[in-house]
Amino acid sequence: MELVRDVIGVLSFFVIPAIVVGFPLYGLYKRVPVYESFVEGAKDGFTVAVRIIPYLVAILFAIGMFRASGAMDFLADALRPVLSLIGFPPEVLPMAIIRPLTGSGSAAIIPDMIAQFGEDSLFVKMAATMFGSTETTFYVIAVYFGAVNIKKTRHAVPAGLLADFAAMLIAVWVVRLLFG
């Protein structure tokens, strides 16, 4: 167990530098104008960001109402027996519910959890791992599919939610394995 932690610790120092240096080098190797491609992508990203603002406001408003009404706490308490069967703590259920909807809303859950459980809490580590290992499935469907006028998502929603569910379970189990 200690060897696994040490290997992960050493590898974690090299991941981001490898990505930051590796992608531009690979682009240069493939003779892609890296800087120009980056600038063009940034311009496109800004255009998309302006188009998605109404969707983002609507999602954040709905999530705020859901949390403020107490429905989130009620749901966590109601699902406690089922969640305990799979080893999923109900304390991280808000992240599991909000993360597929919006990144901003799920990012706001982490400070709330830190205030409630403490920054070194196992629950906070689980929620942070979920945040980094899952996708904002409904946000992606609503915004990006909508931006290119895709009306029929077909298998995208079930596949995305299945991937989110698997990533959330694995996040809980890995955090328990490494820190539990």
C-alpha cells in the first residue's frame, strides 16, 4: 500500500509539466502552427462562452434553489440506506448530484464541505476527486450540443451518466484505499 502511494506521489509531480510541454512539442513534431492554433481556439472559446451564459445562469439558479430549499439534505437522508450498501457516503451525494449538471455549482460545494467537515476530511477528498474525475454531462449536452444544433443526443446522455457514476464510485473507493 505504501509503495502505491509513493509511486502515485512521484508520478503526480510529472503529469502537468509533461502535458504543458508534451502537447506543444507533439504539435511542432506534426508541423502544426501551435501558437496560431492556440489563439484560434481561444477566439472560438470566447464566442462559445458568450453563447452559453443564459444556459449557465439557468442551471446555477435551479441548483441554488434545490440546495436552499433543503431538498438536497432530504434526498441524502432518504438515500442513506441504499448508499451504505455500496460504500458511498451520503455526505458526498451533493457532489454526485450537482457535478453532472454544472462545474461551477459543483466547485461551490467544495468550500461548503470544507467548512462543514474540515479540509483534511475524507469526504472532502472524495468530493474533490469526483470533481476532477467526472464530467458535467448535462451541461455539455445542453450547451455544446446546443451550440452546434444537435437535437437528438441518442446515447450521449446514458453513456455520460454511466461514466460519471463509475468515476464517482471509483473516486470514493480510491480515496478510501489511499487515505482511509
